[in-house]
Amino acid sequence: MKPRIVVVGSLNADLVQRIDRLPRPGETLTGSELRIISGGKGANQAYAASLLGGRVSMLGQVGSDAFGPLLIASLERAGVDTANILAIEGATGTAGIFVLPAGENIIILSAGANGTLSPAAIREPLKTLAADSLLLVQLEVPLATTEFALRMARERGAITILDPAPAQTLPAKLCALVDYLTPNQTEAALLLGSTEEIESYERAEAAARKLLALGPQNVILKLGALGVVVANSRGCERVPGFPVQAVDTTAAGDTFNAAFAVALGEGKPPLAAARFANAAASISVTRPGAQSSIPQRAEVDQLLSVK
Ligand code: RIB
């Protein structure tokens, strides 16, 4: 039986260019041809969870421009239930993405319809959450809406997974509703109010322990190529990544979260789920774009069978 996964979050049209370097203030540079790719942290997680084996519903909002139908169509091609994506008057969310030669990206968001997704808009569909479901949320829709979704999921016994991206400080009452908090290094530092670089397992373990004190049941600290650290009240474990040549890291974190949810929903323990998620994310960074980079389930199973 496929795990039931509900995603509450953003849908963005990603306007992507590859560049050799960042411009200085006042400077004009030419990048690659512009590509329009379906993205948004919420939509990427829904897309990936569906490809990787979940029964997925996406709750979110698009605008009345041409991007809305494009983003919904992409999710439908991946098998996501889009019946609860609302279309409102105005602009769809967009993300200007600049990808540097080593694969890192710089993202500038324009929230569009994501910025007004209200608790009222998601209340009815969230009533279908049950103890066998998982909720995936991120931080590209209003915080009150994310907190509302987490509360409804918790009341119904569903597993809650919060990707605290883009980074912002979080109220303790929201953190207490989270079963799995999954920051990357930058997000973890911001949540802790620290300027220290988290670039080793040792520092990640120390940061993960401090993050647990904010209230989530488990912390999964994403360390890029190093893999992740999984921390909870029983201790801290390292789950190494899969070495690959990265061309574009866009949506790697989204792929990780979706894969982790699918694996948990299939009954894997957290460490095995993290290994599965590391494998999925490692494939995504070898390909350009957001949803365009997300692997099929068979590709992840194949990678895990040879490693
Ligand atoms: O996580 C990657 C995503 O962040 C992109 O698809 C972009 O839309 C931004 O939301």
C-alpha cells in the first residue's frame, strides 16, 4: 500500500540561468539561455514523493497567469492529486535562479499566490489526514498557514516533517508540532542564532542536539555531500551521502524530504529512510533544474542495490 502524503506549500515557476560568476553592483553580465522549470519547494516535494512511491495530494495556490496551469500540469504528470490547488487572481509564485559552475544556486523569490495561502483554504482537505499519513511543509507560504497545517496533522496523529526553508526563526509552539525538522547547514545556523559554519559531522552533531531543544522530536541536519546527521532523544547518528559530481543542487533538499517521507511511510526506520533519501538527493544534483532533476523510484533502488 502506497504511503499517503499531503504537502502544504509553494508552487513556483523557476526562471533559471547558468552564470559564470555573480555580478558586482552596477555590473551587467550575460548568462545562459533562460529556462522555465516547474519548481517551488512544496510542489517539488509533492512531485518527488509521488515519483518515489507515495500517494500524494498537494495543497497550495497559483495565480491567474500562464504559469499556474503549467505548474499544475507538471504535478499531474507525476501523478499528484491537484484537486486542492486553488487558482486566485494575480501572479503565480516565481523564483529567479542563478546556477554557478560548481552547481550551487542563488534564488530570489517572488511569493505571488503562495504569499496569501490561508488556513481557511486548506482546512477541509487537511481533515482527511489520519494516523497513517505524513504531512510535508516548508516555509514559502505564510507561517500561520504552516503552523495550522502542522497542528491539524498532529491532532490527527499524522507524522509531520518541516523543511525550515527558506531559513527564518521559528516560534517554539510551531517547533513543538514537528516530528522531523530537516534544516541544511545555513538554516540550522540561523535557527540557532549562530554564525558558526557547520561544515563537519562533529559541529553538525552539536548543532542538531541544540536544535532538539527547540522542540522537534527528531532533527535531520543535511550536510550536502557529507550526508546527514539524525538526532533524537536516543542520540545522534551519521548517515553518509553518496559521492557524485554535482551540476545543480536545486531541489536536492526537496528530493531528500520527499524520499524520507516515502521511506518512513513504507515503514523504514529513520536511519534507513535517511539513507534512501540521501540516495535520491544525490541523483537529483547530477541533473539540472528542480522537478526536472528528480529521479524515478527505480533509479534510487538501483543506486542503493550497488552501494
Ligand atoms: O528548493 C528549490 C526551490 O526553491 C526552487 O524550485 C524554487 O522555486 C525555490 O522555491
